[in-house]
Amino acid sequence: MRAFFSAYGAMLAQAVCVHIAYVLVSVAAGFVLGLALGVLLSRAPRWSAVLLPVVSVFQTVPGLVFIGVLFLWLGMRPAAVIIALSVYAMFPVLKNTYTGILSVEPKYLEAARGCGMSPLQVLWQVELPLAMPTIVAGLRMSAVYTVSWAVLAAMIGLGGLGNFVYQGVSSNNNTLIIAGAVPAAILAVVIGALIDLLQKKVTPRGMRKEGGR
């Protein structure tokens, strides 16, 4: 173990940092895009009936193919990885935002309008707060998936924990595979736990009580 860390410790630390950077930037961008598009689609049911199935089909495209296409277009740049990961990270947030907003009970919307709220106020003060647990659940799914998708960055020479995985596979070195896979798994668990705490914080108290019954 000491021999491994003396030989690969610095490389592993750098790979972890690069991997985390890919995940944080991509998930943040995907969350903003997914939230915005989810809100827009909830206001346009006709468009959602067409776009959501298209999004579902697009989501089935392997990440390696998408990153490869961006690599051919942008070259060996981190932007190729970040754009691809952001697009994939957007899907769960988009779907959960759309579903969460539409699942808000009409009585709450009618009460808000009866109080004289504008459509924008209804969205920010009623719909989004009530839909936020569902939205954050989509964020959790997005973040955990992105941790695994970021491994693909190594396929185009852009670092991350995938370097250890692919080097281990090509050289039949199980130690290198474990060195890349275990930190990625730990990172996914830690991020998932942090988002679970966030979900509890953003869940309205009334909904917490209902969930605890």
C-alpha cells in the first residue's frame, strides 16, 4: 500500500480533484438548465408532450458517443466533457421539475391567486417550494450519475479517476482499477448523502409531518 501511494499518490489526488471539478461544474450547469426548462415546459403542455419523449430518447445515447462527437468538434478540451456531462445531468432535473410543478395540488394555486399573487409569485412562493423535494431528488440522481459518467473523460485524455480505471484494464492491473473505482464510489455516496440532507432542509415542515406518518 505504501509503495502504491508513493508511486501514484500525487496522481490519484490530482485525479480526484479533476473528477470533483467535472462533477460540480456539470451538475451545477445541468441543474440550472433543467430547472429553467422544466419550468418552461410546465407552462407549455403542448410542447412538453413532444419534447419530453425526445429528451427520453436522447438520454439513451451512450455518454461515450456524445463525448466522442464533442471531442471531434471541440478537440481535447475540458469543455467537451463539461458540455456532455451537463446535458446528461440536466435530464433528471428537467423531468423532476416538470413532474413536481404539475403535481402541486390546484387548491394551493387557487388560494395563492385568491390572495392576489401574480403568476411569477405563485411560481416562486408556492409551486417551486412545494415541488422542491421532487426537484432535489432529481438533483441527487443527476449528481450520482455524473460521478460515474465523468469516468469517460479519461477516454479522450482529459483526466479524472477514469485514468486509473482504463490504465488498470489495459494493463490487467487490478490495483489501478480499484484505485479509480473506490474513490468514485465513495464520492457518489458522499454527494448522495449531502443532497439527502439538502432535501430534508428544503422540504416544507407540513410535508415532513405527512411523510413521517
